[in-house]
Amino acid sequence: MPPSDQQPDARAVTRAAAGLGRHLTPEQAGTISGYLGLLARFRSKVNLVGPADWETVLATLVADSWHVADFLSGPAGAAVLPPAGRPVLGLDFGAGAGLPGIPLRAFFDRGEYVLLEAREKRAFFLAEAVARLGLSGLSVAEGRVEDTVPGIVARHPDAFVLCVSRAFAPWPQFLALCRRIVRPPFAALTMTGEAPTEAEMPAGFALAARASYRIGEKMRYLALFASSMASM
């Protein structure tokens, strides 16, 4: 049966999330419902997440975002991010369909968060989603990260920068890129299907925290790398 383009209502999303062990507030359920509906509506125009039904997208893709939120809100984030009240700038490299960034905003909304996307059609979808969902502090930058990131960072001179990659590049390459185009202080969050090892870590970083969780039959891994200002 082909996937449905019908938007799930917030109650259906709440029930499905509960089946995955996650309690959603009404506001979170409304945001996720709206986002899943937009993915379905744009399916025929932009190749975003493949031909999956919304329940599968919730369980296999959106769920990543609440795991990331828990990771950043807990001891891992506290060990690296500045204290509450200090500005944080999130940069989501290769945002694509808005994962993890758009759902993440429903669970972790600290500071400004920019969805970075080089492909025009996907950047258009992201801009539509941000506008329709009414998520504050969330914006889209279209273009190559080498061209867009330095200017974005320069406009936030007092912010601690958090670089995020779900599938932008192999994580050692992602860290090396961040070191070239982002000024300190910053940290980098990677989402991978295999646990990162310190042996592969490029110079100028320390592995500050890591965690793992299961999605279906697969393990996924989060790692938070702190940059060393002395190496810049």
C-alpha cells in the first residue's frame, strides 16, 4: 500500500510516540504532526525521506530528535555547552528534510538554530516548514556551508556554536570542516551508525561525551566533541 499523504492529527502522533516510550506535550505533538504532514505533502515535489508512512518516519527518523534533545539537556550537554542564559548558535549541516533540526526544536529550543542546506528544493521545503510551523529561533541558510557559515557565525559574535551532523559527511571529515570554518568556542555533535573511536578523531578535538540508543533493530550513536582553542 502506498504511503498516505494525509496529515496525522496530534492525538494519533501522541499515541504513536507513547508506543515508542515517549510522552509528548500537546505543543510537541502539534509540531510533530504538522511536520509529518508537510513531509507527506512535499513528497511528490522533493525527494525527502523516501516512501515511508508517517508512523515509520516518526519511529525511525523523528525519534532521533528526542534522543538528541535528551543528550543535550543532560550531563553531556552541561559538560560542554555554556550555562543557561549564555547564547548558543546551532548549525545543522546538510539539513535536508529538516532532521534532526525541525523536530529537535520541539524538544530542545535553546538559542538560535540554523538549517544549512545547499540544494535549492530542499532549502525551499525547509523554509516552508519553518514558516508554517511557527518555530521561533529557527531559520534556513541556502548555499554551501563554506560560503554561508562564516557569515552566520560572524553575526553571532558572543554565541557558543554547536555544529550538528546527521549524515553530512563521515564524522572525522565533518569535524575537520568545522575546525576550518567555525571560530572557537564551539562543539560538534555527530549522529552515526557506528560508535566513533578516538583513534579516528582529528587533532584539535576532545571527545567530551557519548551515548547510544536503539531504533528498531539498530543501534545509533551520539558523540559530542569539544574543540581545543589552542589548536586553532
